Amino acid sequence: MALRRHLLVICIYFTWDQYVSGLTCAHGYTKSINGTCIDMNECLTDPCGPKALCHNSEGSFYCTCGKGFYSESGDHLIASQVESHCRDEDECLTNPCGPNAFCHNTEGSFYCTCGRGFYSESGDHSFAGQTESYCRDYNECYTTTIICGSDATCHNTEGSFYCICNKGFAGISGETNYTGYRKRCEDIDECSLNLCGPNANCTNTVGSYTCTCNPGFISTSGGTRLNHSDKCVVFDCPSADFTKCSSVTMETGSVQASESSAEPGHDAGDPFCSVIGFFRDYNVCEKLHSEDGFDSEQHLMNITTLTNELLGNHSLMENMDVQERQNALAVSLQTIENSVMAVAFTLPDQEKKNMSFGNIEVQMEVLRDHNISDAKTVSLSAKGNQMDIHWRAVTAGDDPGFAGVALIAFSQMDSVLNGSLKHEGEHLRLNSHVLTATSTRKNGDALVEPVNITFRNEKERKPRAEVVCVALNRTGIGSRWTRQSCTVVESNATHTVCKCTHLTSFAVLMALYETQDPWHLLNLNLISYIGIIISLVCLFISFVTFLVCRAIQGTRTTIHTHLCLCLFLAELLFLVGISQTSNKIACAIIAGFLHYFFLTVFAWMCLEGTQLYLMVVKVFNAGCLRKRHMFPVGYGLPLLVVGISAAVYREGYGTSKHCWLDLKNHFIWSFLGPVCAIIMINAVFYCITLGKLAKKMSTLKKDKPKLKKIRSFILTAIAQLFLLGCTWIFGIFHFQEETIVMAYIFTIVNSLQGTFIFILHCLLNKQVRDEYRKWFCRICCLKPIIYSEFIMSSSVPMSSLRMRNISTSQERNNSLRTKQ
């Protein structure tokens, strides 16, 4: 059974072997050792080529392109290399590397590298895509700190960097931004660009520059160095007095001269030079330019403290004359004014700053970055005084957007000022604090809008006491207080308001006497006008009478004619011109003519006294006074006096109140001197003449009527001299003191001079009265009334009288000879 089975297997094997050996395998198969067909692995023969992958299958195979390749035919499966080719696939088209990297395609693959300015996160130079690594920005500014150099700033960017030159530096070609290596920034010479503007000096530094204001200017932010958007504005500290004296040092309570010598004309040790030299050492303009980090507030504190001590040194001030004291005061006020403005420039916008230093108090304010023309009025106050000024008034017209103003009040100035306040012939005293108004505006033109200053009166003002607003006028030859540019707006017992057109130092002065009451002024004007008009009419009638009345013609009548003419012109000019003070030139001319005409009146009076003296005393020379002698004396000598007076002191003609001679500097004596001399000469002549006449009347009885007539002439002349002389004696007191009593006396007497002369020489003269009756009767067609005796006695010519006197003298001489 087992054998049978074994044989069966052998038979089957041989049978299969014979079948197989006769069998052919299909495509894709191959016979195995045992003759069977088995799958043939075509991939072993690389049927797909190098760029494809071979995949064996049962009885066949297929190809697929390898990674990084694609089939040229577009089929995913390809049968063989003949059927299709695999081409390299450019993976970079799909941006496998990510941002900031470069993709590099290779045969069947790719690799990534980071761009310039980036680095691989993994640290490898290349990587196979984002799954392996990515590119990060490379911060060149951090890793290479000197990449831009020391004069530039590095700024990192995505994948790069750039450099910006520091302020004050630029590249060689002028650019301020650059990228790259081996470039450097160089210093810019900003001074060549004129960045400082006008009135400033530029100094170039490494990487920057500085602007400093020139001498005489200050920065709008204070000091001399310009900051951003600052400008240099005028800030001068002029004083010609600084060059006249040497420097001094100030000890507590005293001023001592230094060793340096003064200019000729000023001793270094004199009081004036002591004060001037002291303020020169505290000149804020010099301190601004010579001291780094100058502290303007500390400087102001120092100078005000020392100024209080200096002005309190009464013995020092009293040793100066009036002009030196005013100049010293002006320098002190200006020095403090400049120091205050140096502080004002440092203030922020619209801040009011108050500072007090004993006798000196300050308030200041600054306006910045505003339209000045739209700004309103600013009010400042110090020590109870107030200043109101529009911002427009403190700019120079160009509206720079910056303006500053300050008010400074000085107390205890009476001892310094009152000795020098004889203002334009008036005795005045200080009745307020001295106020200095100053601003950033430094030109000397009038303000576009006036400033109103309200003073607090130191002493209560009397109802009719005159007050005067005065301003300190600084000139190259000195300083003086003047009414120019300031007027009184209103004044009461406690305050006085002044309106001024310039900024300087101001004060209120009060007269030592009260002015006339308005009611008295009205009365005086009325008396003056009525009286002078009547006087002019009387003088005109007298002048015509002396010209046409034949009965009284002679030397004395000629003198009276010209006396009336001169007095008529003087009175007429006095009436229309004595108060015309608005025009100074016209007022001076009027004063000059008044001076001349009144001198001619007294000159003709002197001639009348001389004529009477010759008539009675010097009988033989009584006829020697002729017109060729009288006119040079009557008109020439007054002209000579006026000419000399005008040449010596022409400013003496015209005052602020009257068109008459100035009372200061004794100029009034150019009129009073000749008048007093003439009065004294005539008084002597009349005394001698009356004495001689009294003797003759006692010895010559037959000539007594004639001698009485001469006596009446003399008495009339004396009355005339007394009238005119008294008029100007009262005039002296009136113009100097202006009391109400003197005003009435002078007005009445002066306005009736012509009337008195008409009464003395016409109405009291019988011959003239008779002529008046004749004229009146002829005009009215009436029969004239003739006084024959009067005519017989009064119509005797003066020549016959002189002949009679001559014969009398001859008879006396003959009798004396007979006795001898």
C-alpha cells in the first residue's frame, strides 16, 4: 500500500515534468528551475531609466517618476522608458523655502539658502525647506556696532540696515541717509548756511554749531545764546557817561574810586565819576557777553540792593551839580531798566513776574508766539502805580510774535530829585514815585498807541495846585526832565493820570503854589482884553494928536509920539501873542519883539528925561537933542540889547506858559537891567531938575508961569515914569510867583498904560484940550470957543523961553562983573 502510493507520486512527477518541459511561459513570466512559470521581476533590468522608479507587478511592471521628477507625457504610470521620459520638477516654483530665502533647484531635488541680511534658524548655510529650517532677520546694528561709524545712527530693517548721520553731520556727497559699508558721515559747517540769522555770530563745532547774539542784542529766550526759533533783538546799554569816568568799587555804604585814571575833565575821585563808574561795573550788556551761565535775576538783585545804598548816600549826591545829578540818576535808571529786561526775556508766555527790592519794585510780562496785533492791553502795577499799554505799542511794527514790557517803581527819590526840579523856571517838587516803563521795543519813535500811567500822589494834591507829567529825555549831551511827549489826562487828590507817547522814566511834579482859580482867570482875561483895547484906542488918539496938533510941536512932542507908537505896538503884540505858546518858534519871535518894543518905550522915556534936564539945567545945550541923536538911542540901543541877548541865550525867548523872557538863568535881567538903569537915570535927572526949578521960581518971578509949565512937564514925566516902572515891578512878581494879587495888579496897570498916557499928555494939557474942542466944533459945525489968554500964554514957543533964560543968565553975568 505504501509502495503503491510511492509509485503513484513518481508517476505523477514524471507526467508533470513532461508537461512543464513542453510548456511556454507568458510575457512577464519566466520558468523556474522546476519548470514552472513564475513572475519575472522586470525592475531588475532598470526598464524605467534613471529618473523613474520601477514597480514590479504580476506578470508585468510599471514606472513612476522619482521624487523631483514628473512624466513628460503627463501620465502618472508609464510602462517603460520608451514610452515616456521623466523630467526634473522645479520645486522652487512652489516657494518651499519660505520668505527671505532663496530656493536652488537641483536634479530631482532643491535646497534653500537665506538672503543677505538673514540667517538660517538651524545654523546651516542651506536647508531643505521650511520643515527643516527658516530664515530670520540678521540685525547688523546689533552684531556690528561700528557698522555706521561714530557720527551716524544705525537702523535695522528686514534683511538689511541703513545709517542716518547724526545732527550736524552728512555724507561726503551731502546725503544724510545711506546704506552700505565703508561710508562715513562728516561734520557739516552750519555757519556757511547762515542758520543764525541777522545780528548773531555763528561758531561751528563738531556735529553742531552755536549762535550768539552780537553785542547790543539779546536772545528772545534770554541770554546771548540762541535756542531753536530764537531771534536776536536789540538790547543796548548805551551811555556816553560810561566813557568819561574810571571804574569804582562799592563798599557797604560808600563808593571808592579805583586806581585807574579817568578821562580829562573828570577826576576819578569826584562824586559823579564814583556813581558812573559803579554802574559801568554792573552793565548787564557786558555781563551777558562776558560771563557763561549769566544769572540775570541774581544780577538784578545785586544791582538793586547796591543802588538803594548808593542813592541813599546823600552827601555823595549833594556834592554834584544839578546836571551831573540828573545824568547820574539817568544812568542808574537805565542800568536797572536793562537788568529788568534781561530777566523779562527769560519769562514764559503770559507770565507776570513781580520782584521787590526795598525801594524798588518791578512787574513784568512777556507775550510769545501770538499775533501781537490781535492782543489786548496789558496792565502792570508797582507800588500802587499802574501802567496800561497795548501790546501793539511795544513792538517795532513787524509783529515778530514776541513782546515784553516792564514797569519799575522807585521810591525815596525826593532827596535826589527835588534839588534839580526847577522845571522851566517853575519851582516844582516830586509828588510821586519815579516810574520807568520799558519794553523789548528799543527804537526811539513815538508809540503807535500812547501809554497811560496812573501815579499815586505822595502828598495830597491841593485843589488848584498845578501838576506836571514829566519824562526823562536822554540825549548825547545829558539828561533832563521835560514835559514833551507827556500830558496830564486827569488828576485828583490821590492820583494823577498821564498819557505819554514814548517809553522812558516818568514822574509827577507838583507846583509849590496853587494856580489861579478859573473864576479869577476869567476875570483877568476880561480885564486884560478890555483894558488893553481901551489902552490901544487911547494910544492911537495920542499918537494922532502928537502928529497933527501944531500948538504942541517940539522935541518933547516928538519923543511922546514915538513913545506912544512903541507902546502901541508892544501892547498890541502883548494882547494877541503873549499866550501863543503852542508853536515854540513863533512864541520865541513874539517874545523877542515884546522885549524890543518895551525896551524902546523906556529908551524914549530916557530921552524925555534927558530933554527936560537939558531944558532946565543945561540951558545952552537945550536944543542939541535932535532926531539924528534920538533915533539911534530910541531904536538902536534896544535893538543892540535884544541882539546880544539872543546871541548869548536864544533859548531864553518863550516859555511853556508865556511868550516872554525865560526866568531861569537870570535871563530876565536882559530886560530888567536896562529898565532899572533908565529908571535910575531919569530919577536922578528929575531930582536935579526939580531942585534947579525950585531955585529959579524963587528968583525969577516974572517967568513963574513959564517955570510952572516946565514943572508940570516934569511932574507929568515923573508920573509917567512911575506908572511904567511900577508896571514892570509888578510884572516881575507876577511872572515869577503868579500870586492872585500880583496877577490882578499887573493886569490892571499893564492894560491901562495907554489910557494913563492919554490922560497925562492929552487931557491934562490945556492946549490939547483946546485943539480937541476946535476939532469937535468943526466936525459938528459949531462955533469954536477960544480961550485967548490960554493961547497967548501957552502958544509961546519953547525957543523964546530958552532965549529968555539965556538973557537972564547974561544979565546975571553982567551984574557980577559990575560988582567985581
